[in-house]
Amino acid sequence: MKDTKGISKVSRRHFYKSALGILRNPLPFHHHNFEKYGDTFLLNVGMGREIIFSRDAAFAEYVLQKNQKNYKKSEIQTKDMAKYLGHGLLTAEGELWKKQRKLIQPAFHKKQLAGLLDKVKAAIVVELDKIRTDAPMDIFPVFNDLAFQTVVKSLFSAAVGQQEINRLQYITEAAQKMLVKELRQPYLGWYFKGFGKIKKHLDLTDEARQILKRLIEERKKSGERQDDLLDMLLEARYEDGTAMSEKQLIDEILILFTAGHETTSNALTFTSELLARNPEVQEKIASEVEIAKKASGDLMEFLKQCPYTQQVVEEGMRLYPPVYFIDRVPLEDDEFEGKSFPKGSSLLFSMYEIHRHPKYWKAPEEFRPERFSEARTSSYYPFGAGPRKCIGNNFAMYEMVITIAELVSKFRISGAKGEIEIHPLITLKPKNAILKFDLRK
Ligand code: HEM
């Protein structure tokens, strides 16, 4: 890479020597490099590709917020992911993204979300009923279904049958898994293409599009309002008074399924694993929730009465941010605090490292939810930053606080063994989250 001044370089030899370990879990390799070369370093990953890694929060803010106009997303989202999911908010760029964000943003405002909370809670209660108390169980699949159900029910209310929900969930997850394979094993591209693997997954997403098309048409025909996200998206108008095309609406729904599903289930699983290791935190949540439930039946009021439960979720995402890397590419040459990088270079910000950097956090490796009772720190990015910050952040927080509140008021969680295991793929996933659940009453 030309013109990278002021950035330490990690040798290609060092990268190749660590290649096997990196494939299993790249985080220790990155941590080692940050400790050795500083908060920003350049890694040569072979085949003429270099990546600038950073755990400098001010640099992340510069790129994601202050000078965001000079940056675009990498092709992982705008091309590879878009191949299956189309061009919705997460994968779109430029004018299309701007137009869509402006149109969709109001549907995710707190006031609008208040009207969805009863549907969200109903879905959560049904899924939490599936937790077994007779033996330890892996909690991830429960939260995985829970996160999908809450997005589907918020979009379509009761209009989708369970079989269709299962099919949509299967397709969303299959496309995501295929994408992970393509990204992790690019040298197998010939095989994925030649043996019809890509085509099979494109056909699957076409099937999901057909299901969504039918659901949208049925809603339009019914003429009935459900006050759900679908109604809001159907009623949204661009500046010129027109509505979203059906194709664009379908792309946006596929994106909401993907963006809102795995991230939330990862965060809920990690939080439960932390709770299993911290019974005193469970007791604090249980008493907060008991008081909040007595105070009001209104869910928005209830959420306001649960600041500690919210801090627990926030601390869970500090230690285990589901989106553990955020990438950007400069449109023009740029520089930040003596480091220069040319247009087209790959920048990767490690939110995992920023969230655990001793420069920004006291006792960063410890689980201390109370740290979030103080004024928010600027070195915390579970939902990103700047104009492309997660549009579903409030939705996700409400959903997670209600879930943890319900979970802890129903069960005591225990049975955690050893360290929390992670599986870093496109998102930071949990592994072997086997926990024991005992009814409180
Ligand atoms: C714990 C849960 C979640 C986490 C940690 C999370 C994290 C993120 C992050 C970090 C980004 C920005 C990516 C970037 O700048 O490159 C993002 C974008 C996005 N998220 Fe989330 N998200 C979560 C839940 C949700 C939910 C529930 C929804 C919707 C129902 C959602 C929808 C989106 C969309 C549409 C974008 C793209 C926004 C844009 O580019 O304008 N997310 N999310």
C-alpha cells in the first residue's frame, strides 16, 4: 500500500506463522499486535492486500462521524451481503442509503416503538417458556428464535404463520452462513460457484422474497391497520410524496431480519453467561424488576424503572460487542494525528479492543454494570457511530432489557463452567453457552 505514513507494519511472515490460530479466533493475534505495535497498525494479509487495524477511539470517531463523508463501507456489506439481501439500509450506499434512512428513521423513533412493545413482550414470553429446568441447556438457540420472532411480530403482527416464520428464519440464517463461508474461504470460490452453492442460496432468498411479497399484498388488500412496522413502512413517504417500491420494501425487510436477529441473540446469550457467573447481579435485577412491575403496567414506564437492568445489558455489550469490527474505506487520501492513509485502503476498527482498552476503562476485564450509571463514555460503540449508527438501537435495547428482566424474574441462572467461549465470525458469536435454569418460585 502506498502512502501509509506513521503506521507500524506487521510483517507478512508473522501473519502467515499465526494463520491457523487466526482462522480459529483472530482476536488474540490482533491483541498481541496492538500491544506490540500500538493502537493502530497495518497488516499485510497477502495477495497484495493490506488492512489498517485500529483500537483508537478518537480515530474511530473521526472516520465514523467527524469526517464520515470521506468514507464508504467495505464491499463485504455493500457487495457480498447485498448479493443475497439486496440493497437495503445496511448494504446501500450514497444517495439510495440517504433517501432510505430518512424515510425509515421515523418508524424507529422511541414514540413509535412504544406502540410495538406489547407485541415484543408477548413474543419474548412465548420464547422464554421454552427454557427447560430439568437439565442444563444451550441458551443460544432460545435467544436466536426469540430475536427472530420479535422482529417478525413487530413487522407483521400475527399475520405470519409459524411455518412461514420458520422458513424465513431458516433462509436468513442459511444466507448468512453461506456468506461466512465465502468470506472465510475465498479460495473455494470456484467450488461454491461451480457446485451451485451460491445459486442455491440465491434461490432461497428468492423464496423468502416471494413469501414477503405475498404478506405485503395481503396487508394492502385487507385495508386493516395493525400499527406494526409494516404499516409504518407502507405509509412512509419520500419528499416527493411517493411510497417505497415493493422491491425496495422487501429488501429492507430482509435487511431488518438479518441486522436485528443474530446481533441481539449474541448479546442476550453473552449477558446471560455473565449473569450466571454473577448471582449478586441477578438478585439486584430481580428486585429492581419486582418494584418496576408493581409501579406500572405500561412497558415504556417499566423500562424507565429498570436502569440497572439496562446497565447490565450495556456492560454485556461492552465486553462482548456483537458487532466487534466496523470497517470503512476512504474515498480520498486522508490523515489523522500524523497517520496518513490513501484512498481505497481498508480500515478496520476493533470495537472489542476499544471496549477493553485500559486507556478508556477502569478494570476493563471486569463485569461491572454500575460503570454505566455514570455519564456515558465516548469510547463505547456497540451500535456504531455517526450517520450509519444502528437504526434499531432503541428497539434492540428495549427488547433486551425486557428479555433480561423477564428471564431473571423467572429463573436463577447458574451452571457456568470456565471462561466464556467466543466464536468470532461476521458477528461475535457465543459458543457452548450451556447454563442451568431454576425457577425462582
Ligand atoms: C444488540 C443488537 C444490535 C447490535 C449490537 C447492532 C449493531 C449495529 C451496528 C454496529 C451497526 C452499524 C454498522 C456500521 O456502521 O458499519 C448497525 C447497523 C444497522 N442495524 Fe443494528 N444492531 C443491533 C440490532 C438491530 C436491530 C434489532 C435492528 C432492526 C430491527 C437493526 C438494524 C440495523 C440496520 C438497518 C442497520 C444499518 C443502518 C444504516 O446503515 O443506516 N439492528 N447495527
